[in-house]
Amino acid sequence: MGQRSFLILGILGLIPFILIFAAYFISPPENNVYELLLYTFIAYSAIIASFLGGIQWGMIISKADQLFNIGFPLTLSVVPALIAWGALLVLHSLVLSLCLIIASYIFATLTDFYLYNKKATPYWFLNMRVPLSFLVIILTFILITQQFN
């Protein structure tokens, strides 16, 4: 599977984010509908954050013989999933949940940079992942700002 396939699948993974985000703005202005859409957005975000950590874990394992110490990078790779799990645990505060989602994606992106610097991931992967994560972070930030309107 080539780089193009990875990019296509990465972009397809954005579809639920974009659909939920769009539904939030075109749905009737009812708190129950908004909350359900935010819960759905947070849940999908948490699943994808866990998936990103799994990708990192796999890349680390595949380069284990080339890395001096795999304990630290493996630990880094599970942090986004734990942060996103925290977002699911505090759903009573949607703003806090959304902030934790942003934190999980920022941490995953920083881990991607770390792994690239350790030669555990190729540049094209980093080049694909950063814009995808950046878009999720921007959408999530916009949803946070809407909670204060």
C-alpha cells in the first residue's frame, strides 16, 4: 500500500469529524441535539486518538532493533489514548472534554515529531499526519468557542 493510499484513507478518516461538525451548525438550536453531536464528536475523536497511538506503537515495534530504548517512545504512544479516555470520563463538562481532545492530538503530533527525529517514522508519514491532526484541532477549537456563545 503506497503513500497515496495512506493519504486517501487518512482523509476519509476526517469525514466523520466534518459531518458531525457540519451537523452541529445546521441542526436546530436545541441543547439536547448539540450535546449529542458533541458527545459523538468526542467519542470519535477518542477512538481516532487511540488509533494514532496504535500506529505509533506499531512503528516503534517495527524499528525496535534500531532504537536504543523503546520504553520511552512506547510510553509516549499510549498517552494520547489515555488523555482521550479522560475526555470520555469528564463528559459532564463538554468544554473540558473538548480541551482534552485537543491535548491528545497535540501530544500525538509531538510524538510523531519525536519518532521522526528518532528515525522511527518516514517524513511522508509526518507530512500526512500533521495537517490531518491540525484540522481536527481547529474543528475542536471552534466547537469549544461555540460553547461560550
